[in-house]
Amino acid sequence: MYSFALFFITLCMSLVATFAAPIDVNSTLEKRITHWGRGTWFNVGLGACGEYNVNSDPIVAISSDIYGSGGNCGQWVHVTNTATGQSAYGMTRDECPSCAAGSLDMSPGLFEQIGDLNTGVLSISWNFMNKDWSP
């Protein structure tokens, strides 16, 4: 009887230790935060991420608040024109010092997928895709 009780207690302690171990949620899940702001366009070239692009590439520049040290470089975003519902994907390749936190500056090629360059400014919502995602 004593050996069964000892075995049962040891088993329970092993289970508690296993299930109480911390899980790094950030390593397995991306935070899906929807940002809201203004969408504008700019002529691309050498971006803050250190890569050259052309105006036809689907490129976004994110605000300095979000850019930080460039951890989102190369990460895709899904951007939607909130007035029309048109959406497209763009890759983070630059920083936009004049953009508010929820705003994006887009290459002409990306901007034209969701709006008209003559408009110049759109109301948008957007979110980062998982780091390993690409269209």
C-alpha cells in the first residue's frame, strides 16, 4: 500500500511540473493587432531596411513608432481601404518618420491596388501577417 501511495504522489508531482512549465506564447503565435490610419504613397528607392525597390513593388513604410529597430523588415502586411473594402498585401521595407502610429506610406504599385494615386490619401486598416507568411 505504501509503494502505491508513493507511486501515485510521484506521478501527480510529475504531471504538475509538466503542466506548470511556462509556455512562450510569443514564439508560437503572432499578435494580430489591427491598425487604423491614413494611407499615403511615396516614391520608393533605398529603404530603411537596407533594400532597394521600385515603384511597382508592393512596399510599405511603417511609422517610426512601430518601426523601432527594424524588427518588422521583410514582414508582409494586409492593408484595406476602409471606404471601398479593397485590400492588398505589401512588404515592410521602409520607415515613415512623418506617419502617425497607425498610418502607412505605400509604393505607387501597392497604393493603386486599393485606391487612386490622384486621391493621395486613403482611410485604411492594416495588420502584420505572420513573419514566415508571403502571398
